[in-house]
Amino acid sequence: MTKYAVEPTGRERTFGEDEIIVSKTDTSGRLLYVNDVFCKVGLYTESELIGQPHSIVRHPEMPRTVFKLLWDTIQKGEEIFAYVKNMAKNGDHYWVLAHVTPSFDAAGRIIGFHSNRRVPDRSALATIEPIYQKLLIEEGRSANRKDGLAAAEQMLAEMLRVQNTEYDRFIFSTLKAA
């Protein structure tokens, strides 16, 4: 099965505050498990998702630099919290507060990743969305994707340096402010 090529609709999907989107992937990000909430919100069946790259739900308005930070962190064996804008099968979007953790075997090797996603607080998104828009603009300024990603990484690092914080602490500060 190939990734669906749909355009964003601009419509937002939501899910209940008591619901959690859960998925597990292998080390390359291919889906091994999805729960019913993942399927319901994303408008996919389980069989359409299993074996696909998790990026099947990637929204084009989501900065690549945030995904790079996420992957760099979990591949080091650390957990991360991140706001993510995902896209359903029909092009609708939905925001999540993702908690992504590596899964380890008995020898301590990373064998995959586990993600729980909750409904983010709307006031936290009011802080996050303008930052993500700036990162997207920065990614698009360069002649090639690699340079754009590096420039946006530098922009995010500088923003965090000015605030004297790390990404996870910044995410938690938006929760406290919310």
C-alpha cells in the first residue's frame, strides 16, 4: 500500500480528553500496533496502517525540524514530549501532545518506539502554532531541504537558548501556562 496523496482540508478533527492515541513502531518507524482511537481519528483501518511508516499521518504544515529533534532524542534512548499536527486519511488535521519513548529488549537495545498521544490544551497550541509556522518558513527559505532543515534547527536552538530552556522544559512550560 502506498501513502495517500491528499491535500489538507483545513478542517480539524478532535478526540476526547479521556481518549489516548497509541501506536508502536519498529526502529525504522513502521507501524506495528495502532489502537482503535488512532484508527478512528485518522480515518484509517488497522490493516491500512500496520506496516506503513508512521509518517502516513504527517501533516505538511508540521516542521521537519521538530521530527528531527524527536527522532534524534528517541534514537539516543530518551523520551520526548512534542506537539504534533497530524493529518487524517481525508486531509483533515488533528493536534496531539505526543509522549514518545523507546522500547528496549532485555539487553538494553532499542527495538522500537511507543507513542501515547493526548488532546493538547488549546491555549498551549496558541503558543506552539506561531513557532511552528516560523520554523516552516525558515525550512522553506533555503534552496535545498537539507540547508532549510539546518537553518530551522538553528532557529529552534536559538529560541530555546534565549529562553534558557530545553525543548521538553519548553513543552511543559506551555502546559503550565495553559
